[in-house]
Amino acid sequence: TINEDGIYGIFFEDRDASAGAHYGITLNSTGLSTAPQSLATSQQLAVVQIPAANSNCSAHVTVSLSAGDIIRIGADPTTPSTSTSDVKFIITKITN
């Protein structure tokens, strides 16, 4: 949950054993078990698809957020991540 209004940089990286998995960064999403690419466009901040088996893929965005906004990372529930050691998630406040 975002505590202060501002401009934020958000980065998410993951890896999957098979090509085609979708990962994404969402805003105020209520579809916790919904694949990020299937959410309303207004809830998608960045969605990527793993291009090849066993490859890392990253999503990143710079966006204006308000206090109370909820940022989540998500994956297609049919192709969950196979390795927790490859997951990176960073949110950095850049300015007010």
C-alpha cells in the first residue's frame, strides 16, 4: 500500500520454466487469482510475457500514485513461477 502521494518507479522480475507465462504489476486490483493480462486495463500498470523457457523477464513502470493505492505483482495462475530465488520486486519513491 502506498503511504504518500508521489511519483514512483516500480520494478518486477521473475523467471518461468516455460515460455508464455504472463507477469505483471497491478494497481488497486481486486482480482487476486486473475491473470494480470486479463484484468481491466485501468488495473494493469505493466504486463509482460516470458519469451522463452527458463528466461528472466522484467516489467517496470514510472507512475503517479496516491496514498492508499495498492500495488501488487501477479502471475498467470495457470503458469506460476517455478523459482522464488529469481523474483525481484522494488518500489522507489522518486518525487512528490
